[in-house]
Amino acid sequence: MPASIPTATYRFQFHKGFTFRDALSLVPYLHDLGISHLYSSPPFRAMPGSMHGYDICDHNALNPEIGTREEFDALIAALHERGLGFIVDFVPNHMGIAETQNHWWMDVLENGPASPYARFFDIDWVPLKRELENKVLLPVLGDQYGRVLERGELKVQFEAGRFWLDYYALRLPLGPRSTRPLLKRASELLAEPPVELMSILTAIEHLPASTETAPEKIAERMREKDVIRNRLNRLCDETPAVREAITRALAELHDPEDPASLDRLDALISNQPYRLSSWKVAAEEINYRRFFDVNSLAAIRMELPEVFDATHQLLLDLIARGAVNGVRIDHIDGLANPREYLRTLQTCAGAALGDTADKQAVYLLVEKILGPTEKLRGDWPVHGTTGYEFTNQVTELLVDRSAERKFTETYSRFVGRQLRFHEIVYRCKRLVMQVSMASEVNVLGHLLNRLSESHRWYRDFTVNALTAAVRETIACFRVYRTYLLPGDPPTEADTRVIQRALAEARRRNPALERTVFEFLRDLLLPPEPNPHPVDETLRREFVLKFQQCTSPIAAKGVEDTAFYQYHRLVALNEVGGEPGDFGTTVETFHRQNAARLAEFPHSMLATSTHDTKRSEDVRARLAALSELPREWTQCLRRWHTVNRKHRAEVDGEPAPDRNEEALLYQTLLGSWPLAPLDSTTRPVYVQRIQDYMLKALHEAKVNSSWIEPNEAWDKAVRDFVARILDPAQGRHFLATFEPLAGRLTQLGAMNSLSQTVLKLTAPGVPDIYQGTELWDLSLVDPDNRRPVDYALRQDRLASLSQDTSPQSLLEHLADGRIKLFLIRTLLQFRRTHPDLFAQGAYAPVAATGPLAECVVAFTRTLGGQTVLVVAPRLTSRVGVPPVGESWKDTRIEAVSSGKWVDLLTGKEHPTGAPLALSEVLAVLPVAVLVTG
């Protein structure tokens, strides 16, 4: 049975403010919109209060904050009743560990290496720092450990037969053997300690230690500790004096009048299988793999069969029941062996569906960030990616390439220096490896040192030189990661990536001995035959860890740092984007579409997601800014001058700096509200921009950061935003800003309409992110996760069913119904013609005439039916709106044997000759013509 292929998806972000019941109420709306599949963030049990669901603490339970199983089943039933499917987001790389709800992690903290779940998490039990041997570093404290301890912020509690360590809202388990001194002291406080209490003390004494990891010892420890806990709980219930004695023993442990009590508490805490530390210690000493640099998200070892089996029970059950029809895999690059994981998942899904022969039994997507020339692996059993490639391809199409030189000159002169994006990326990756992921790089360096010691040919390399080689090579990687596998020869693509990175690293470090890089090359790409073989098991471990390390460093270095330092044209600063390039050609866009149809025809097409740096409509506006290089140059200089009085001086430097100003002005242009700001809406907008700029400052790590916030600088930028947007203080700025913002609003809307039509008709599966069916001017998260006004959207959709002409929709552009109209019309057509868009041939359509460069057109053909898509670009050259005679004598070479009928306007067009755009686009700036 083939996988259920969507014709269009709609993305919801579930959280406690948007539940299964909320989604249920919107099923009729989604159906009327033309959606085939609801596509949701992870609905599995996450950390309490999670706003995104990616901090799963139990893969085999639904999140109670977003609904019960009955409510989930009701949602699925309603979807099925309307013919809709359900695609779920799944997180196999990591789990949330910040609360006691993650029972596996709590068990590890209680029992250390002796926990049956110790292997589930990617923990280094023998790390570089010997004091951490057989312990997990927990960087959860707001200050240094000794200070936190002496301030009395760590409290031991006793409940239901077990002891806990509380640090404000955080609760940590105490190992059973370590609590024997507390119970011993309680027995001493009793005149006649019960025999049962003394028996419990003896049982604890004979409990296997947390370092005893033989299977029989682990089983004994797990069994006996539960017996001990139950006995102690029962004893306290039956003999209140014992509970009172324990309470008194705990009081002595926290006695402010007894200095020795701190020593006793410290000894108790130090005897745990974890070591508490300040959160700032994590960068250099953390010994468990994380999701990026997030300490509260611990990576799990999905390559182990027992981990896969333990985490996929509910998912496979939902697939078997038909409740889940597709799966999005989050952060595929974090896994040790992505290909094997995907094959296993498809095999298990096939078995769940009773079809073991189908290699792609379930619709499967991967969140994979591809480099500019990188291709998705052809041996992965997936239907495609989550669509960031299309996000950038369509944005680049809308950017005016001819303005690159002017924008580069303007930016360089304004900030006072030449900035090359690839140089910034290199520096930012190195910064990330120094500031937040030093531990991961140091581990690689010491692994490399152990490998060098295994053969006399390499033993003279120093740890520092080897670590430097790793650091420099990773900084020079042009993709997120490679996929080298034991026993498989490296692919040409992986070989090119590694060789290029090594060559660049050598050029950048002429003082570092060349042979160190050659050693690293021979480990990653071992020659055949290898004249100097090393320990193969250790080599494979190094290669695995190296590949799992490059991806988070790339993400943090590029998306979360470099993108906030380089602001030539921020429309291009998008996940998977290449801001160093400036636009693309129509021909390139056609090649990209044709390649997608040939390779992954069911890959997703996204323009907004929960992870994009800006919404699709903000990005479309800023792409239009590229069409106005002269106006941008003049305004940037003018605004800097008129706003000079609003800047503050911090440590002798003006705040914000010029680079931050360039980002701020583009952000304002991209997000400027459609309706005039008033006393109610202005403070809300100002706060959004202030919050965005604070995040941008901290991500950039130039004048402030998350680790070391520069509060004076943060305040100066926050005040600057408030002043320039104040009608009185910022009147001179607003007088020149609002005219350009108004012009960009018009140009950006035309870009948005083109972007929408292209997404809904190009090869692939279009995805609509929550709320973007109307104009959406959101910025990066959490701004893009604000509540969506679905009542408004339902009313607007209902109004389209009335006698509303397309021309009227264009005249009332600001209400967004024209975008909603395009989506509904084209998605409903897609739903009734699924094969045409899933399999139909793709052919570029050439344009001729004075404005040929300002249009993109193509056909989709299957059997006797053809769809012709026409969308404008660079519309400032045509006029706004780009309709009718503004196209002059521009034509497209689309010839058909039958008449063309426009799906959007109902207008008919002649066949057998080139079509004049003044006719095709006489009413709307976009057209979708059908024949056959």
C-alpha cells in the first residue's frame, strides 16, 4: 500500500494554549481551505509549560497539557470524516530533562551507570575531567556551587519513602546508598529504634553501588531499592516517630547555627552520581551530548535497538491505527546513522501497516538543512525535506540581482568596514566552539590524541595541535555534516566536503604543521591500503562523534550567530540560506523545480515555519527592498543622522552600533503594520521590536550575549527603539520612514502573491504555517508563535463565498483576503487533481518583450491537461499593481491546442499564439490558466 501523499499541509503548533480541542474546532475550516493533511508539532508528553513540544520527556504518551487520548482520537476522527490526514513531528535525537517527568533521566541521576537507562543517553562516564568519572555534570545552578550551597538554596526533602534534593523548582533524586547516614542519624535520635529501621539500614548497606554495572547487579539494585523504599514508606506510616526522627535529621542537615552542617550536606551531594555546577560550566565540562548547546535537552542513542524500540511504541501504534499518516523527523543530523534510522522506521511502519515490502510505507520527511549545492541523500527512504530549500529558492528569485553591488557598497560604507559573509561564518563557528561547545571539541581533540598514540607514526602530535586541527576543520565546513559509515566507502560528496574543509583550514593556519591535517584526513577518509593503520574501533568512534559535532556547531555558528552579524539584505538571512549570494535567475529557479520533481517530487515546500527567521510576508517585503537600492541608501544615511540624538553612549561606544541600526531599519520595514498604529497597537508593536532586537543582540554575541548580557547596551537599544517609534520624539524619522514603508508594503504584497502561487503549483507539497493564509508579519520565535485569530480567518474565508470579484480583492489588498483567495482556489484544485501536481511534467515558459525579466512562468502537464502558472517579480519596474497595460508588449511563449481558462478570474484566453501579459494579467497580478 503506497504512503498517503498530501496535496497540501497546514502546520499547527500545539501547546497548552492551543489544544486538540482547538484543532478539532478548525477541521471544517481546514477542509474548506483545501488542506489535505494537518501537520503538527510533537503531540507527545513534553516538559510542563512547553510552548513548542520539542522537549519530549515521554515518547509513548500524549501531552496532557494539550489534551487527552479521547480528545486526540476525536480530532483524528473529525479529520478522517472530512478526508484529511495527520502528519506528526517526531524527535528521535533528544529528550527534555529539566523536570522529574522524564523518568529515564531521573533514574540515571539516582543510579548513575547502574541505571538500566544509562545507555539510553549519550553520556561519557569516563570524561576528560577525572572528578566526573561515573557522574553526570548538571549545570543547573545560577551561581557557583559553593555559593549556592552556603546560601542555603539546596534543600533535602523526604517524601513517600525517598529523599530528594530541591533547588527551587528543580527536584533531583538522591541515590539510596548515599542516604544511609541520614537514616543512621534518625535511628540515633530515637530512644529505641525499630528493628525494621535497623533492617532497612542493613539492606541499604548491601545494595550494589551505582558503579556496579554487571546486568545481574543492575537488576538486583533496581529490585532492592524499590523494596527498601516501600519498606521505609510503610514504616513511617505505621511509626510516626520514625518520620519525626527523619525530619529532625534533615533539620540538622540545614542548621544555620552549625557550620559543620554544610560539610555534611556537601558530602551527601558529592556522593551522588551527578555533580552540580553553575550553568556557565557546561561549555567546557559537560559530559552528555545535548541538542545544540541546550543543557535541558539531552541526546539519546537512537542507534541502539533497545532505544528505538522504547521510544517508538506509541508512534507505530498510531501509524498502525491510521491515526498518523506521515512523520516529520526533527534534527536528523543529530543521529549517529540517519540512513539506518530511517530504514528501520520505514520497516517498522510497513510492518505496522501490514506491508513489509514497501520501502517507503509511510510519508516521511526529514528536517535537513542543505547547503547551496548539497543534495538530499538518495539512499534515504524519505519523501523529501521540510522545505527550507524552497524557502530560499523563491526568496532568491524575488531579489533583484542587479542591485548586489549597490547594496554591498551601501552596507560596507554604512558600517565602516568590508564584511564577507563566509569570513563571518568562520569566525562565528570558532566563537561557538570557544563559548558554548568547547567541551565537545575538547573531547574530539583528546580522542584524536588517543588515536595518534596508537601508532608510532603519529605519536609526536600534541593534544593542542590536534584539537586546533579539529576546531579549524569544523569551522571551514560548508555543510552541516557528512555521513561516513563504517564499512561503506565515502561518497564523492562527503569526500569533496572534507577535502575542501581541510584545504581551507590548512590555508588559514600556515603555522600549524601540515601533517596534523593529513592525519585528520586519513582518519576521516582512510586510504586503501593504509600504511599506518590505527585502532579501528577508536577511529570509528571519532568519526561518529566528529559528524555529530559539526551539525550543531554549524547551526549555532550560522543561523544563531552569523545571521545576526551580517545585514546587507536580511531577507536572505534564512535557515538554509546563503546571504553571501544575492538573488538568482529565473533559469536557475526552473532548474531547481525540475530537479525536485525528478528526485523528491513529494518534498515539502515551506515559506514560513516555527523556525524561520522571518515570516514569508516579511521576507517578501525585504526582497522587494532590493529593487530600491538608491532609496535604501539615502534613507539609511538620513535615518542614522536624524536618530543620532536617540543613541546612548555605553563604554565609549554609541548604542546601537551601525550594524544593529541596519538590522533594525530593515526589521521595521519588513514588519511595519498594515493598519496605522494607534495608542493601543503602538505599544504592542514597540514591545515586539524591542524583544526582537534584544534576541538579535544576544544571538550576535558582539555587544551583548545570552551568557554575559550587557544590560547597559540592551537598555540603550531598547530605549532607542521606543524613542524613534514615538510619534513625538521620532517624528522626523517617521516622516521619511513611513513613505518608504508604504511603498514596500505594496511591492512586498505583490511578491507575497507570487510566492504563494509558486508554492502552490511548483513540484512538491505546499505547507501553510498557522495563520499565514492572511498577511502575517511575524519575526523569529517566539514572535511567530503568537496566538492566531482563527475567528477572523474563518470570517474572511466565508466572505469569499459571497459575490466577491478578484478585482475587488486586489483593491482591498490590506485585508489579506486576496492571499486567502489564492490559497483556497489553488488548494481545492490541487485536491481534485492530485496526480497533475504530484506527477505532472514541469516545463519552463519563456517570456519576451521589454519586461521579460520580470515574470516567471511554467507549465505542469499530465495526460491531456496542462496548467500554466504566471507570476511577477521585480514589480517596481512594472508598476504596482503589475496588471494590464503596465506590462507593455511583454509576452509568454505558451501555446495550447485548447483554450486557456484562468482558475482565478474565470477569464478565457486564446490559444495557438504567445500570450500577452497585458491580457493574462489584466485583472490580478498572478494567473493560473488551465486547458484540457
